[in-house]
Amino acid sequence: MQPNIGTGLGWMAWTWQTALFFGVIALLLVLMAVWEARRPGGGERRGVLGLTTTRGDRLFISLLTAGYVHLLWLAFFGTPLWGASALALVLAALIFRFV
């Protein structure tokens, strides 16, 4: 394995995909903080599953769902994971709308 010296991430043995993944998670947290600052509270609501959730809860459920979708996709279909990513985004939208 070659060190990734050009991006400054070689000391962590990260690939650009790993850095992008954690960057997206950080961006989501920042966006959620901005959303909360602009519209405080967000109002808890009771969804289809009978759970009372906040925006942060729905983000967490979406991230867990995405992880499981990708693992199941790998188990049944292998790579590439574009289909799993698209399915995870659709499920995240549904979770934010109905859960």
C-alpha cells in the first residue's frame, strides 16, 4: 500500500474516500447545527413507528440505516455501491419525512 502523501492524509493511512465520508458526516452535523440555530426546537414528533423523534434522532437513524444498507448490499450484490448509496439517500428522505 502506497502512502497518500499528496493529500496530507498519509499519516492516517486514509484514502480520499474515507476522508470524504468523515467530511460529509462533519458537514451534516454543521448543517444540523445551523438548521437548529435558524429554527430552534424542530418540534418532536411521533412517527410511523410510534417513536417520538427530533431532527438529530432522525439523522442518527438515517446514518445507521445507511450503514446497514451498505453492508447488506455488499453481502448480496458486492461492489460497486452506487445503488446502495442511492437507496440510503431515498431511505434518509423517507425517515426525515415519516419517522
